[in-house]
Amino acid sequence: MSEGKALIFSAPSGAGKTTIVRHLMSITSELDFSISATTRAPREGEQHGKDYYFLDAEDFRQRIDSGQFLEWEEVYEGTYYGTLRSELDRIWNAGKHVVFDVDVEGGLNLKKELGGQAMAVFVKVRDLEVLRGRLKKRGSETEESLDRRVKKAAIEMSYQDRFDFVLINDDLDQAKQQAEREVITFIR
């Protein structure tokens, strides 16, 4: 393994992990973002190879079978997410530290795989109703998918103690500052 480090950000959907990760990426050139692969459809404005590698289910399963994933999960029935080994290699070979923005199961799997080279951060809000409100504001959820995500979030919250650090995102500016302190300490 390389000398590079890995920052793993996981959270229930809507907790703000992607916003925090984007902030961290903007403050230091030492980090590079690992682009996840998924079988879900792109949201408005998302681009293949920038936000995600959008793969069809057959291609995704073939890559699983050939060992191309560092970790993968069927997050929702028929919807896969995963981290390609090539992303880790690409970033470490460039002399940077890798940043993962992954679901909770994926984060725990990455931490298990990468051990001490990784810091796993669990981002959360204090209340599931706050989470529901954030998801609703996205405008990309049906009532059924919203209920499914909130139910899943309740389960994911039970895993927070398995992470190295829990970041409460009730105040975005405070959460960004706290994330900066933790990340800079870890990578330096």
C-alpha cells in the first residue's frame, strides 16, 4: 500500500456529507476525491466521471466478479454503489490523500480494508425530522423513497460508534470548521 491516507465520510442520506467533503476539497490541494460507481440514474446536473461513474447493472456486476471493486453494496434493491480499486490507485499514485463520500456500509468496509491509513467520519444531524426536511428540500424524492431513506437513516445511526469520529452537522459552518481541524490533523 501507498503512503497516502484515506478520509472516509459516511452519513445517512441528507446529513450533509457531500457539502462537507466539497468544502474540504476546496481548502487543500493535498486531497483528491474518489469517484464512486453507481447503477442509479444521474440527478440533474450530475456528470459521468465527475460525480459518479454511472454504470448499468450488468457492467457493475461484471466488475464485482472480476474483483475491480475495493468495496460495493446493494444500497437499495437493484441499486448498487461501490469504490473502484483504480480510484484509490489513481489518487495515491498522484501523491495525494483520497477522500471517500460513501454510504455507511461502504464506509465501514473501506475502514476495515484500509485500517490505520484511513480515518472514518460519520456525519449526522441530531434529529430524523431534520433529515426528512433536508431530503424533502432536494425535490428528488417521492414520498415512498423519502420514507425509505429516513427508515434506513435510523438504522445507519446505530453504526456511528464504529467510526473514528462523529461530526454533528446542525450548524454547517461549525461542522466545516470541525471537519477541517480533524482532517488536517490526520493527514499531517
